[in-house]
Amino acid sequence: MSALLDLYVQHFKTSLAAMLQYRASLVIWLIGHVLEPLIYLVVWSVVSNTRGGRVGGYTTGEFAAYFIVLMLVNHITYTWIMYEYEYRIRHGSLSFDLLRPVHPIHSDIADNVSSKLISLPGMLLAAVLLALLFRPTFHVVLWAVVAAIPALFLAFLLRFLVEWTLALAAFWTTRVSAINQMYFVALLFLSGQVAPLSLLPSPIQAVATALPFRWMVSFPVELLLGRLTPAKAMAGLAAQAVWVVLGLGLVKIVWRAGVRAYSAVGG
Amino acid sequence: MGISLPDSPIIHIHDLHKTYVVSEREAGIRAALQSLVHRRTERIKAVDGISFDLSGGEIVGFLGPNGAGKTTTLKMLSGLLHPTAGEVTVLGHVPWKREKPFLRKITLVMGQRNQLIWDIPVIDSFELNRAVYRIQASDYRRTLDELTQLLELGPLLRKPVRNLSLGERMKCEIAAALLHLPQVVFLDEPTIGLDVIMQRRIRGFIAEYNRRSGATVLLTSHYMADVEALCRRVVVIHLGRLLFDGDLSALVERFTAHKTIVVQLGDCRDDLSSYGEVVSCEEGYVTLRVPKAETARVTERLLADLPVIDLTVEDPPIEEVIERVFAQEAV
Amino acid sequence: MKILRLLWVFFRIGVMGELAYRLNFVVQLFQSLLELATALAGLAVIFAYTDKLGSWRPDEVVALVGVYFLVGGVIGLVIQPSMERFIDSVRQGTLDYTLTKPEDAQLLVSIQGVEIWKLIDIALGFGVLVVALGRLGERVGAWQAAAFAGMLLAGGAIVYSFWLILATCSFWFVRVENILIIFQSMYEAGRWPVSLYPGWLRFGLTFLVPVAFATTVPAEALTGRLNPQVVLGTVGLAAVMLVVSRLFWRAGIRHYSGASA
């Protein structure tokens, strides 16, 4: 275990230095990550104001709170790993990773976390600015905020595992962009990025709950906004844990199959 | 503009200078912040006052080590770069003005860079050039046939560029560059990376093209074989300055202070160091290096003193000559 | 005209590179349809709760989505691939070949990349537009149609100039590949009427990154929301931006060829 920790620390140092080189790209990514929730924030505020200040369980102020928190949670949990693996497999640089006696997922996680550390100040600044501009209504429920910490960690882990496994599709096909697109469309609707899940038709809500999407993004947001009862929160954390375990298993299986496929072609 | 009298040079360069201003910066955040306040710059003289002329139909070799200023000069001649000072005219035009009539009469081929489009058949890249250079259909067909025949492009034309070998790609690149029958051809390391046979073929083609079209060719190369085969005249540039401009044989003549004598004896037992510097002895062949002035005398002595089976007098290899020229030593 | 002839040559080349792969067509069609479905599904969610967005009726917003796809398709067809190729050629040094050709370098650089599958997006966008207008039941008058065409052209010119200015930066800065993504990220906002956004965002989407001129303004022309001042203003802006981008381009070339400023 301590060896793993040491590995992470070392990875961390190198990837931090590497990510600093990509500052410009990170800023540009940041713009996209701020703009999307902002657009829906504005649209839903307009809808809400047309209806006298509330839609479903959300007032205009609560919409603002929702999307600002969503923006932060999305930023904490997002990955770009599927583009990374498509590149590595196409250019054969994956071979280097395969020669190492460690699983490549660790350095990938280190890269992901270090890039977020660098862009976090910008993201927090954006959140503060948006809060000043849109006057969100927060209901701070202390236990929920505390519970959100493990929820965020599990959400990050879950989303990383799912998207990492998806990234391995590049082992078997070159049509990765089509697969990615399907995933992102599903993520868009089912993780609550277009609208809070409670505003979507109930069949869709059910699908989102049964699949891991709700647990990747929407659940921590709901927690932080104080919208869940303690019972629901516990159930949610349990669901996250289950999905993470499933995710770990999936990663193992798909990775082994992928390496076999890759080595069969000679890399 | 563009009318040159029969006696005036096709390419005229006079006291040409090109100086780059490069900002110096070290790595790190502190240095980056420092550079915002105080910019440290360095002036690099890529071309430092060169002059020479080319007449119509010449093939001239442009020699120099890396960073000597060859490519910079070529870029100034083709209009890609503005000189810092000096005069340049090519076919009566000022190159950096990039007048369309001028651009239609020249061509540039760069060894390591492709102008052909990667994914499509070669012939379609040719068609693009036809449209860009506004080549008449009949002229295009005739030129294409001739180039296809000379360069053996037949089976290559319908293949996408990415499916060609390096040598095949180079042949097609050269053909694409000549479709509009330019009067001046700039070749920047055209044979780099090619195998010996392909190099020879391309050399042969350039010579043939020059013969048939009378185009003026300025060629830079690392490979002495290119220069020896194609160019009677060489221009040597080093650190931005001209070291030599004239016949290749004159270059050898002027920059060699030594000759090489190869003596065939029965074995390697004898010590011949009293005759000159012994470079090597292998299976009875002794290679001696002697000052040029003493060649005749040493040869006489060798023939008189030793049981010589055979004796030859040679110039040092041209590569060596050039290297020493750059190092400013006499060979 | 010479420009059209050259554009046709590059078009043929773009087709040539792709035609061998019939599967590509199916996959591209699938992806374009999925993107359209996503946009429309988003609209469905919103309009389940209201029957007007700002002053826009649902079918008017659908028309906007149609314009979004249409213009996005045009950008993706020529403008984006050409500018990406140009930035790459500066880095690789193959720009030198373009500069020794006897045609205007800006022209060659602007049409050298053709991504023919974007024709699908253009067709889909146009289809959505026609359906939306049909459902609106409005007759599109001659003035509106002319204003629409004019605003599409002006918007196209403004967007092209913007991309050219961004790409021209690569003459001075080396690591510029990602700069083009700025427009693509902000273009997302063009799926909704720009008038919905707060003033500062509206300003940014109009005068900093000209997304509004690409989608909302032509859609407003089509749905009769524009007054002649805006129309003239947009045309004027398009002319100014074409000139400014041209001048900036020329400055870039001068810098690249080491001309003293």
C-alpha cells in the first residue's frame, strides 16, 4: 500500500510539471466547462421567470445554485481519457506503458488530478463570479455537506473507471468518436447537465438511477444542495460504492482483453 | 518587368545580408516574468554579405555545413524571406515582392518537406498544381507525359502519396514542381534520405531536365556525389560568407595543399615515414600524404629506392577538401 | 470566377480522400443525426415547462437549431479544416510551398481543407429549417428571405474573418493549435437565442466571439425580428472584419518573411 502511495506521489510531481506546459489548453477547456452549465442556467432562469419564479421543485435562485454546483462537481469528476487512449493506441505509444510493471491507470489518475489542481483556482473564480452575477439560493445542510465529501470522491472514482473502460474501446475500433459521442449524450441528459433530474420524465429518471450516470454527477450535486433526506443519502452512497466495485471489476476484465487484442497485432 | 537581356544574369545577388533578431529566454517561471520586463535579444547573421550571379542554363551547387546560410539564401531567392540588406534579382524580378509572373517561372523543392497531399493519388495533386499555375491542357499533358517517362512515374500516379516509398515520393515531388516548366529551379537537399540508386536516378533526371529545358538550377546538398555529378560550378558558403565561387576542380586545386600517393609494395615491412606522412598500410598498399610541391620529387625517390609494383597520385577525397575548407585549413 | 474554380479543385480533393470509405458515410450520418436529436431533445425538455422562451416560440427555436446546424456545417466544411491545416503548415514549414505559388496565399490557405461529411450537417440543418418554418405556418416573404440570405453571408464572412485572425496568430505564437477551440466551445451557446443571455454574455457572444452573427442574427432575420439598422450594421461589420483580417494576414506574412515592420 505504501508503495502505491509512493507511486502516486512520484507520478503527481511529474504530471504537475507536464500539465503546467498545457496551461493554455487547460484555460480553453475551462471556458467550455463554465459555458455549458452557464447556458442552461440562463435558459432555465428564463423559463422559471416566465412561470412566476419556479419550475417543479426549483426557484430561479435554486436553478442558479444547481448549475453553479453542477459546474464544480462536473469539473471535479470529468476526464478526457478516451481521447488520450485513442491517441496512444493509434500512435503506438501505449507500448511504453505496457512495458512498465505498473498499471497505467495510476499515472492517468495522477494526470487527471494534477490538471484539476492547476485549473481549480480558475474554476473557483468562475463560480464566485457566477454567484455574484446570478444570486443563487443555497440551502446549507451541514451533515449533507460533510456527506458530500465521500460522495464526491466516489463520484470521481466511478466516473474515472467508467470513462477509462470506455477509452479502451480504442483497442477494438477506430470509430471511437461515435462511441464517445453516444456516451456523452447519455451523460448529458442522465447525469443532470441539461436539467435537474427531477425535472425529467420519470422513465428517464429511473434509467439515470439504474445506470451509474446519476451517481457520477447528479447525486453529489443533490447532496450539496441539501435536497436529500439522510436515508436517501445513505442509499446513494451505497449505490456509489456498489458501482465503484463493479467498475473496478470491469476495468480489470476489459484491460486484460484489450492488452491481448493489442499485443496480437504487435502493438 | 521580367524581361532580361540575353547577357544579363538570370540570378543576380549583390552584397546580400540577412540578420535575425532572436530573443533569448531560459526555462522557468522566473525567467518568463523577467523577460516581460527586459527582453534579451541576440543578432544572428545568417547571411553576411554574399554576391554572385547565375547565368541561364547553369547548374550550380551551393555547398555549406548546416547553418551556413544556404537555405536562408535560397529562401531569399524564392521570395520567402526579406533580405536585411543588399540586392537580389531573379529573372529581372525582386523576389520578395512575390509578383505572380515571377512565381510562375520559379519552383522550389525542399528535401524533407512535401507539397503533395498525403491521402490522395499523386495525379490529383498534379491537377491542383495545374489549376494553380493555370497550365494549358495541351501543355500540361505534354509535360506530364515527358516527366512520367523520364522519371518512370507510370505505376505511381494513381497511388495515394502515403503508399509510396521515400524515393517514389521524391520523384513525384520533383515532377509536381516542374509541371509548369519553370525557368529557375531551386532544390534544397533533394536527395536527402534516399538510397544510392535513387539518388543517381534523380541526379540523372535533373541533368536531363536542365539539358532539355535550359532551366537554371541552384542546388544545395550535403552529398558531394550530387555536386560532383551535376555541377561544374560550386559556390561555397560558411558562416554566412562566400568562401569560394568557381569550378569544382579549381576548388580542389586551391584548397588542397597535399596530394595522396598510393604505393604498392610486396608487404608492409618498410618504414616509409622519411618520404612523407604515412596514412595507412594494408596488404602491401601504403598510402602517403605529401605536400603538393614535393609530389614529383617524392615520387622519383620512391621509384628509385623501392621495389615499387604500382604507384598512383591522387587528390584527397572531395569531402575532405570541403571539410577543411569549412575549417579554413588547407588540406 | 477563379476562386470558385480553385474551391472546386479542393472540393474534389476532399471528396477523393473520403470516397473510398463508404462506412464513413454511415457513421458520419449517424453522428450528425445523434447531434441533432440531442439538440432537439434538449428543446423538448425545456418546452415541456413553457411555451415561450423569451419572445421565441418553440418552432422558432427549432428554426434557430436548423440555422445552427447549417452554419456549423459550413464552418466545418471549409473554414475549420483549412485553418487547422494552415496552423499545421506554419509549424511544419510546408507553408513555404503555398507562398511560392502564383496565387494569393490567403485564398489558397482558406480553401485548402475540405471536410465533405459536413455536407450532411448542412443538409440536416436546412431540412430542420424548412420543417420548422412550415410548422410556423408563416409565409417567408421576399424581404425576410433576402435578409436571411444576406445575414447568412454576412455572418459567414464575420465568422471566417474571426477564424482567420485567430489562425494568423500562429505566425507569432507557436503553440496555437488549441486557439481554434475557443470558437467551438462558445459556438454551443449559439443553439439558444442570444437575446436570452445577460448583457455581458450577449456582448461577449457578439463582439468578442461572433457566435451571435453566425446563428441568432440570421434566425432573427428569418422570423422577422430584425430592423434595417441591424441588417445594415451587420453587413458593415462583415465588410470591416474582412478588411481587418486581411490586413492582419498581410502583417503576419510580412513577419513570417522577416520583413522589417
